[in-house]
Amino acid sequence: MLKRFKHLVQASSLEDGVDLTTKEIKELHMDLMHQLHLVEEAILRAIDRNNYTLFSDLIIERKRIHVAIDTVETTLDQTHRRRFFSSTAVATLSTKLDDSLSSINNTSRNITGTVINRAAKGLAYSSQLSEKMHHALQQSSTRLSQLSEQVIHQTKERKNK
């Protein structure tokens, strides 16, 4: 029973490409590329001979080889990623990422504080300017009212004369 389980695990690991070395994966890729080249030559010969049956069989075979090549390339890419992320580079990368995030957080806090301070200063300046304008308008209004009263008073005096 244990032997059968080990065989199943090994078979699934082999299908996933886990037990294959990078060299073996590359050799498999080269072999598939060679097979693809041979099938494409056979397709051209089938076209020359007008052999539709052979042509359709070769097209199906070419599709299968393309799927296998894509699978091998994906496995090779995943193998490279696994090796990169399983090495000590992950710890270094994690440390650099943490440092970068801390730096970004500190910078954003500083920028936010600066923006808030400038906004508060702008509001204070706007408030002072508004008060000055209100005071000047009030003085102008008072002066205009006094002038208006003087004009009315002088007009009444002229009429009475």
C-alpha cells in the first residue's frame, strides 16, 4: 500500500514538473521543438501530395505539441520563480519592501502634515482678509451714510431758502 502511494505521489510530482531539473525541462523543451519542426515539415509534404487525411492528423499532432510546449514553458517559468522565492533573496526582498513601505508612510505623513499646516495658514489668512474687508466696507458704508445725510440736509436747507 505504501509503495503504491509513493508511486502515485511520484507520478503526480513528475506531472507537475516538481521532480524535473531545469536541465531536464530544457532538454524536454528542445525535443518538443524538434518534434514540432518535423511535424511542420510533414505538413508541408502532405500539402504537396494533397493528402488531406494525413494533413488533418498532422494538424492535430501539431496542436498537441504546442500544448506540451506551453506546459513545459510554464513549468520552467514556475521552477525559476520557485527557486527565486525560496532563496534567501526573499528575506532581503522582504526587508527592502518593509523599508520602502516605511519610507513611503513617513513621507506621506510629512506631506499630509505640510498640506494641513498650509491649509490652516490659508484659512487664517482668508479669515483675516475677510475681517479687514468687512471692516473697510463698514467704514465705507458709515461714511457714505454720513455723506448722504449731509446731502439731504443741505438739499432741505436750499429748498427752505
